Amino acid sequence: MATPNTLERKLSAEQLARARVEAETGGLHLLTALAAQSQSSKEAVLAALSSTLRIPLVPTQKLADLSPDFTRLPFSEASARLCLPIKHKDRTIAIVADPLQAGLLHWLEHKLDGAYQLALCDDEALRERLGALEEGRRAIDGLLPQTEGKKRGEVVEVITLATIAEESSAAVRLVNSTLYDALKSGASDIHIESEPDGLCVKYRIDGVLHAASRVNGQELAEQAISRIKIISELDIAERRVPQDGRFKAFILEREVDFRVSIMPSMHGEDAVLRVLDKQAVTQQINGLSLASLGLDAATCSTILSLAREPYGMLLVTGPTGSGKTTTLYAALAEVNSSEEKLITIEDPVEYQLPGVLQIPVNEKKGLTFARGLRSILRHDPDRIMVGEIRDPETAQIAVQAALTGHLVLSTVHANSVFDVISRFLHMEVDPYSLVSALNGVLGQRLVRRICSHCSVPYRPPSDLLIASGIQASWLPRFQFRIGRGCPACRQSGYQGRIAIAEVLQLNDTLRELILSRAPMSEIKAAARKAGSRPLRQIALAAVAQGATTLQEINRVTFVR
């Protein structure tokens, strides 16, 4: 038997097998059995086991700095197997103390579809870390209904199917089950609408409201709204004025933020909850590109060429929720390099981009878009992203920044790429400065994608073709499809969304027309001549490819 100082660098198969038997029969952990067998310290055993199995070793002191991710490995199962999952890029690192435990590899393979890597750590340290996480979860669970002394924005509820089933209060059960189901459905907003005899719950999925459930009983409806007010730290006695709040919940093994708006109505109060799932956003930003948004190749190429310009201004316009900021992020992610300084100022910061300085607006402290943009210009940037240009001061500073050697990317609210020019002139920006600074404008919309699980060929009725402006000679170019509806798309026929966009790239002719205050019809004709494709044309191309439907593009674009 080896002495404490003579443990071999690698362990033999016989040693491992014997230690496994001793551990199982004696109720010991594998590391403890190996240490006793070799009369060595657990540190030495860990190092030998790591070397033998070629599994990287995680130092005990680093465990507390690692953020666990129990999205695909439920906490209860991971804790039972003494496993701490850590998300790293496109895979999960499973930190374990006994890589030889029965069924471990099969469990990981099944849960993670093979996208995992094992790491080794001391069993006592792992048990302590998982215990601390369990205590934290219990503490979170204990915050309700006693919310006094809770700091604003802390987690107020842990919601699982088990806690929903065990809840005795009908109002709490209704609210928690709604939050749980909305997150599983991928809803961006939850609408709770009071009615004369109860309430109606709707989810906004892919930009469209879907009725989820209806609850009878005015008393239960009032209790549900009061419950939302309590966890949002709002005044439950005040029912005559709008109120805004927020709260956090631990759902599906992750922390989710909810922004709450309460509005008085004819039949009581309505609530709208915006779902801010940080983990979903993080997954979305990984591998983000213009092509991944569904934009066609020609549009992607034009946007990238505008985003690579050394100076000037690139603007994105569209209605609220049309993916403007996401498109700018995608463009920045593709052109970002270590040779340039990228700075963003946003309200709020929606994605975290590595290697980019991101500044959140804080109007209460006086940090507005305009003030932040002035400060950014002194920070030696190459490219600047302004979350939104919505006032004359910000517009003028952004134009000046674009004229002084910086590339400025921003969003602005306007109905079309041509209306953006009028919007800036209305904000008293000098026309000559504007046309000198502006490189291009992107007008964007989001349309729902046909569900791939239930998509079938389809021939639209003649009245729909006429209403959509489809000429008979165009029909051979179209591959019409439609979703029949299935569980994957909640019987809607659509799953996910794609972006469609028109790009106005300024040239000398367009600049001269804008400066001369030419009629908009002349400016549009010159843009078409220069190769700019109307948004409706791009939308019809998406229908022709079988990506979406005529009904969908008619919902978000003008037929003319």
C-alpha cells in the first residue's frame, strides 16, 4: 500500500474499481475511499484522478465565483448527483466529485444532448456550494408572503410545478401558474384584463396577442391583481390611477425580471407584465448575426457595408418592438474588432456585448442620451451606438459626431425610411449637416415565420390575392405555404419571427434632392432608381420563398 508521499501520479483500473466497491458498500464517497486506500490526502487523490481520467480540476476556491446554470440540469437532480453545471459558450461544464458514479454519463448525455464537458472538484466543497445555493433558494421561497424588508428588485417567488400544486391560495396559484406558463410559451408580455364576470389572460407571442385562459369570479380577479401589486410593491388600496412596478421570480431554474403596469378600467384594473428573460437574451446574443435575423443576403450585405464605414450615420427606424436595437447589435457584433473602440449608450442595456463599453441611461441622475453622448465623444470612440434619438439636442450632437470622424448607429421612430429625414428636419437639424452625415437608413418590420412542424403547400383564395396586390403573372414565382396549427406553435401556424427591411443608401443625387426640398415622390423615385427596394417588395419575396404568409405581411406592411 502506498505511503502518503508515494501516491502514483495516475491511478490503476484496479485501484479505481476497488475504491468504487468500498465506496458503495461502506457508504463512502469515491474520493474518501481512494484517500483511505492510498493513505494520501484528498488533494493528492484529486490530482491523480484528474490525471488518470484526463478531466480538468477546478480549484475549491474558485467554486464561489462560478455562476451555476440549472436550465437543463434541474437543481434537485444535480444536487442529488453532487453536480454543479456551469454554462460555457455552447456547452455545459458539469463539475462533479465522482465521475465514475453509476448512470452519471447517461444522465448528462440525455439532459444535454452530448454538449457537455466534465470537470473535477472536491466533494465537500461541492456539497457546501450546492448547500449554499439550496439555502438561497429556500430564503427566496420564504420571501412571500412576508415581503417586508425586501430590497426592491429582489426575487420574490420561486415557481415550479410543485410549488404551484402545493399553493393553497387560489389567487397566488393563478398568478404563479400564469407566470410559469407564459415563460414556457416564450411570451414577451402578459395581459391580465378585467371583465364584468372575471378576467382574461393573454400572452403576446411573436408580436401577436393570444388568449391563454379565462377566469370566472370578480373576487378572484381582484385578488389576482392585488397579488401582482403586492409582489411589485405597489399600493393595493389605490385603484383609481395607473401604477408601475417590477419584481423578480425564479422560474424554470432561472431568474426572470417582470416589469408591471397597472391601469384602472371600467371593470376594475388591468395589468400588463413585460417578461425580461435575461438568460434567453444571453442565448440570443450568442452567434447573433444579420443573417440569423432572417434578413435576405442583399440587405445583409448593404447593412454591413454601411456599418463598416469609417464615419457617418446609420439609422434604423420602425415601430416599437420591431427589432431595431437587435439589428444594430447584430451589425456591431459582425464588425466588432479589437482595433476599434465601440461605445453604446442605451435605455436600458438590452444585450451585453463582449469588448464593448455599454452605458445605461440614468435620467434621475442626469445621465441623458444627450449628456452621455457628449461624454462619449471625449472617450476616444471609433463607433458609437445611441439607443434612440428622440430629441433635438441628441439629434444635433449625433450629427456632429458623425461629421467629426465617428460612425454613429442609432434608432429613430418614424413610419418609413423617408420619414426619418423629415423627422430630423423637424428636430431643427441643419439639412446640409444631415445629408453630409447620413450614410443610410434602414426601415424594419418583424413578420411571423410559418411553423416548420405543420407547414403545408397552400393556394390563397382569389380575393386574398387581389387584396394583397398579387398579379396573375406573378403566381409562378410564389411557393405559398401555410401552417395548419400544431402543439409546437400553439395551433397558431406560426413559430418565431423574421426581419424584413428596406435600405435607403444615400448618394449625391438623393442628397441634392433633399437639400433642394424636392417632393417626396421625386426622392422615392430616385431611391428606386439607385436600387432601393420597397419594404412591400421585400415582404412579398419572403412570401414567395414560403417563409411567411400574405395575411402576415398584410398585417405589418401597406399593400400599396
